[in-house]
Amino acid sequence: GLAGPDAERLAIDLFTRKASALVTNVPGPAARAHLAGHALSDLIVWAPVAGSIGLSFTLLSYAGHVRLGVCVDAQRAPDPSSQARCFEDALAALER
């Protein structure tokens, strides 16, 4: 950001042209975290996408569980909800 918007756009375009999706794995706290004296029951996570990247999958571990966040560019995927359902179905099949 310090180099200005033109340099930022150039950098985003340069790196995002080399990928079509972003996948990240973020280790979170192994024990429940607290905020203002209250235990957080869960965390929500997703990695934002930029440039030409239209899909991200983010895994986050928290207190013995793993959460998956998915971000889809609605202009690139006409029906992200149906794609999410397909993904949930595939995970359920893996559990079975």
C-alpha cells in the first residue's frame, strides 16, 4: 500500500495470474479462547480473494476441531450455494 494504488494493482495482477484458487491451513488455539471472560464456542474463518483468484479454502483448527471456510467469487461461479452443497455431500461421504 505504501507504493501507491498503481503498484498495488500491478503486484496483485502479477501474483493472481499465476493461480486460480487459494488454499490455506491456519493452526488456531488448541484450547478454547476467551473474550471478556466468556469462552468462544467456535471461530469462523475464510481467506479473502483478490485479482483473478475466484476461490479460497481456509482450514482453521480450534479447540480440537477443524473448520473450513470457503470464499467464492459470485461473478465466476453462477450458483455458489449448489457448489457448497456438493462439497458438503462429498465430506459426508468421506465420513461414511
